[in-house]
Amino acid sequence: MFHIGLPNHLQRSGIIKLILENEVVSEDVDATKIGRMTEGFSGSDLRELCRNAALYRVRDLMRDDRHSHAAENSDEEVYHDALRPISMEDFRNALGKMKDSKVLAHMEDFRNALGKMKDSKVLAHPRSSLPLELD
């Protein structure tokens, strides 16, 4: 078995560009900046980030569509042919939510690992009550 590390910021930027290549994206979206903002993200995390960012524009469309229907008082439905482009603000919102959930997930992983180490007594040296360094 071998370990494949997480992508660096340039690789993350490239991954984001690939994920978004068939999407309508606002000119303010900066894949390099997003790459720098996503330290510790895997390719799968980046795909999830892009998906979540794209959902913000769908939510906006649905909210705007409900308001326009309520104001019109007609039976005729209005359909929009295109969604607005994905914006940098969509990425900021999605990133904020993902970072919160990633922190919670990492905390849970840490608690589980610490519990296993305590159970196996890996941290205690037989001649000392002080924990060992795990470097």
C-alpha cells in the first residue's frame, strides 16, 4: 500500500478548472485564489465544493421564480432558460459551509484515533506516566 498526498495549491487550481470547464462561470471566479483557499482539500472535496457553489445559483433561481409567480397572480409559469453564472461569492459561501463540516469531521476522526490510542496504551511509556512524542 502507498500513500498519495493531497494536491498542492497549483494542483487544486488545475482540478477546479477541470471541474468547471463545462460550467457557466462568472469572470470574477479565480481558480488560483480558490486553490489557495482550499488547503487540505482532496480532489473529491474540490468536486463537492464546486457542486455546492453551483447549487447557490439554483437556490437563487428558485427563490426568484417563487417571488415572480406570487407577484404575477397568473396560471402561466415562467421558465428560465439559463441559470446565472457561478460567482466567487458562491464559492465563498460553499467554502464556509464545507470548512465548518471538514473541521467537525477532522475533530471526530481525531477523537476516534485518540480513543483507540488510549485503549491500546500506545501513548504511555512503561517507566513514565508522561506521554511519548508521536513524531
